[in-house]
Amino acid sequence: MEEFFKITSKIKILNHTGLIGVDRAIKRFQKDISMSLKEKKEENGAINLIKEKVSNECFHIYFENGEMCLAANDELGFIYGLFYISESYLGVQPFWFWNDQSFNKMECAYIPINEYWSKAYKVKYRGWFVNDEVLISHWKIKGDCSKPWEMIFEALLRLGGNMVISGTDKNSKKYKKLALDMGLWVTQHHAEPLGAEMFSRAYPQYVPSYAKFPELFQGLWKRAIEEQKNEKIIWNLGFRGQGDIPFWNTDPLYDTPEKRGELISSLIEMQYNMVLEKVSNPICCTNLYGEVMELYHQGLLKLPENIIKIWADNGYGKMVSRRQENHNPRIYALPYKIEDGGHHGIYYHASFFDLQAANHITMSPNSIEFVNREFDEIIQKGANDFWIINCSNVKPHVFLLDFISRRWRNETIDVKKWSQNYIKSYYIHSVIVAKNKIVEEIYACIQAYFEAVISFGVNEDEHAGEQFYNYTVRILASQWQKGKFEESVKELVWAFKDMSFKKQMKRFYDICLEGLQRFEKLYLKCIQVMKNLEEDKQYFEDSIFLNVQIHLYCLKGVVNFCESYHRFCKEEYWQSFYLIGKSKEYFEQANQSMREKEHGLWEGFYENECLTDIKQTAYVLRGIMSYIRNIGEGPHFYYWQRQFLYSEEDRKVVLITNMENHMTDEALYDCINRKVNDELLI
């Protein structure tokens, strides 16, 4: 008969490691016990943390003298060991916090008395880039602004991550110590080499030109190295502009690829030597991202042999170069063959912000099957030294982030099986009641989501996130008010080619109308699924259903926007005014859908949604309402008020133009909305 070791709420943790990260992990483990086990009065047993010669980041569990022994050689080995026990036997999932996991508390947890050795990870350095973090940077948990970051780093460690870029710009420095204290390696944004202060912040009075101020740039780099030389740093080398842009955008001196490649090569070599002077056996990397990859493939970059070359996807999950404005060369972004040698890694986006068509507040529009194929190729080409995943604000992207962590653990994935296991982990109550039926229904909703998203191009990755609706509407609205109807909107050539404004508007309408029909069906499917959910219904609403709502309401907004323009061109102005008001309402509804999910600790989570900024789209459309009204019934502004407020026998008798204050646009829209059915507009 198999014997078991029993964990209760009173188990002792004996820690002789003296490591800060382990102390933090023990406190977290004790909280896991309090979430998952019932309170007991009597003490029993101990988990003894022992330092042994185990492979780095690995752990060994065995039982001796009535104690459970957790042996490791380093900080991360102990941390991973504690989280392994927590997930495997206490049932605490990696995203317990982000997915609001609920627990049925147990009397105790039983662990088989068997020896266990953890396996090494396939990927040496693996982690997240907390980027475009506008939601979490303004959100506090019980008044604590650092708590969201702690929960991000904790989730990363539970998934087996060991590396993080701890935010963008100022945030990366603000939360670096917390990440280090929790046991993580820290690396740096590709636009912030060596983690140095940005030149334009340090010297706002100067043009950020290396040719003019080499000593100032070098001084910033040396200072950054000196400040971090004793920390667990993976040094990022490179040279880009003062934003996420090529440096030559603001420095016309470097007007040829040869000049650009020569400068970047020389500066990377210089930075590498600076690090070598202060740090023994440093780990260094550089990003072959965007414009830099083009230079690399042209043979114009010379890089030190020992640094890790980081290849990047295009923001949509495909390992090709990213589109920048209308320039989209789609250059293959992996070593052409594994024999290329050197050290290779990837920068991959679960979230992307490009002011065009990517996803930032919704989950990836590309399926897990597609992502899985990309990671098969990444592994095949030997890019396994370094994986940094853009996790953004985490919560909208947990599904994909969990999947990627399975790949860096050296797992071959059956996508459907993994998806169903993920569902079972977070829909515990519903699974107990409905068993596999509810799992299949939720899985079907997820698959339908990937099938519903619209395609804006011919390539398999060219599916639209929520930015497509919002940025395209705002760009078209701007051109509309300028009255340039025969000109092409140059900012949208990447999506609609170089055709007239009217044709671009029609193309936008056609592809969004198709997507709307698919999301309307998925919306109804989700409503049916929610009827069968138990206590897990809130989680479904906060995740899958919210994604569907955002796409659906934004698509409705787009369709009404385009129909409004069509009526405008026919000089049917009150109809155009009404339809643009409907469009505004739908975008407001998309924003409201997010805000309605702010319950409990999540209060204020979506308040600073300022990148896609759906509420800004509604605000822009309010301006279009005024524009249409001004053309349609200006300059006196009483015609529509009489038409829709007055009775039929009174509206044509104009002895006094109006007996009430002129209506605001919103009040007039509401008045029309009460009187008009959508069918009357056909």
C-alpha cells in the first residue's frame, strides 16, 4: 500500500538557505496553504529545505525521518520546488490570482512518499516583458501600487520563468529591485540598452545624436553598468532612437544602410567591452528587431561572438519582421539553419501595440494551433537560449502565456488536450457538476473566437485585434472632417491599399460586416454557455465573454460609422447623424463592458485603458456628430429639433422657430433614437 506524507495548515517550513527569494517564496507557499487547506490546531511534520548539488534551477524531493526534504542548489531551484508542491498537491494554479481561482478547502494534502527529480528547462533564459503596461501602472491592490507587479512576478515564477523586463522606461527601474528580490534575472528593453537612462530624459536640451554627443551617451552607459554590476542582469546591447523607432529617424547623418550598420556594430562592440571591464562572464544579448534585422540580413551588422541574438515576431505571432507604417517586408526572423551557430533567442508578443491592428486589451486573434507551429519552428532552428514574451498587462493574455510556458518547459503539446486541461483548472465548480460537457462547450467558444476574428490581409497571421477597429475609425474620421474624399488615406495603405477614401471606407465596411456576423453568433453561444456555469460564471464573463463583447461592440460601431458616411455622401444628414450616434454608443458600450468587470480587487483595472482607448474613439465620434449636424441643419439648429420633438401638426407651423433651448447633440440623438427604428433607415 502506498504511503503518503500529509501537509496540513500547521506544517513547518525549515529554511537554512539564507536566500531572500526563498524567504519570499515560503511566505507565498504559506498563503497557498491558507487558501487551500482548512485551519488545524495541531502541528504536524515539516518540509526541510536543504542545499545539495542539484543542477541549477532544478530540485529534488525525498522523504527522510518523517520529513519531506526539498533539495536544490540555488534560489530558483527552491522557489520552483515550493511552487511545484503548491500546484501539484494544493491545487493552486499559476494564474490563481489573475483568473480569480476559487478553492474548496481540503482537510489536508496527501503527497506520495516517492522520490522526485525535476527536469531542466528547454530554454535557458525565459520570461516576460511587462510592456505597454498602462493598466497595471495605474491600478492598485488595496492601495498598494507595487502589489500588481509582485503578482506578475509571482505568476511568472509559478510558470517556471526566470527572467523579466520589469516594465517600460521608469517602471523598469522602479520595480527592478522587487524582481531581483523575488529571484528573477532582469534584462532590458531593446530601446534602453544596458538599462541606461534615455538620453533625451537626461539631456532634454540636446538633440539625441551620437555623432554630436558621444561622450554623453557613453557616460549614461557606464553609469548604468556601474549601478548594476553586482546584480543578476542579462545585458541588452544595441542602439535605437529615443522611442521605439530607428535612431536615424531623428539623425539624418546616417542616411544609408551601410552607415547605420557601421554605427550600431561599433556601439554594440563598445558596450560589450564596457560590460566586460566590470562584470566577469557577463550574459549579453541584442535584439534583431524591426529595422535592425534588415541590416543584419544585409550583412551590415558585426556582432561579438558570445552574445545572444534575439529574433522577433511581427507582433502578430509570425516569425517575420514587423510592419512599420506601410513598410512590410516580412523578412524571415529566425536563423536560416541551426548550423548558423552562436546563441539565439526570441522576442514574442502575446500583446502588441502598433496603432494599426494588433491586440492589447483582447487576447491574441491567432489560434493556439498557429502559435504552436511557430514554436515548433523556433525550437527546430535552435533559438532556445532566450525567450522574452511581451505579456503587457497579463490579465487579457493569460491563456497564451500559460501555453508558451509549457513550451519552454520542454513539453510537446497536444493543443486540444492542453486547452481542456486549462479549462478544467479554472472552472472547477462547473466541471464537478457538468463534467466534460462544460469543458467541450467552453473549448468550442475559444475555438470559435479564433474563427470569428477578421482578416485584414492574405497571410495566416494577419488577423485583427481591437486596435484595428479603433485606430482605423479615428484615422478615417479625421480624413472625413478634412473633406478629402477622393484622396487615399496614406496611413491605411497597409490595410486597404492606395485607393480613394471612399473605397477604403467601403473595404473597411465589408470586412467588418463579415466579422460582425460571426461575433453575433459567438455572443449568443457564450450566453448559452453561461447558463450552464456554476460559481465560475464570473470568470467566464471576465475572460472569454469580455473578449467577445469588445470585438462585437467595436464591430457594430464600425458598421454604423461606415453606414453613416454612406448616408452623408447621399446628403441624408439626419440619418448620418443618427448612425454616427449609434456608432458612438457601441464604442461606449465596449468600454463599459470592461468597466463592468471591475469587481473586488479589480476595481479600476481598466480605468486607464489609454492605448487602444476605446472611449477616445467614442469621443472622436462625438465630434463627427457635431460636424454632420452643422452641415445638415446649421447655422440655426432648430430643424431636426422640430422634426423629432414636435407633433406632426405643429412641426410645420413656424411662427416661432423653437420654444425650447437648442438641444445638445446627445439630447438630439436621444430624441431621434426614441422616435426612429433602425428599419426606417433602410
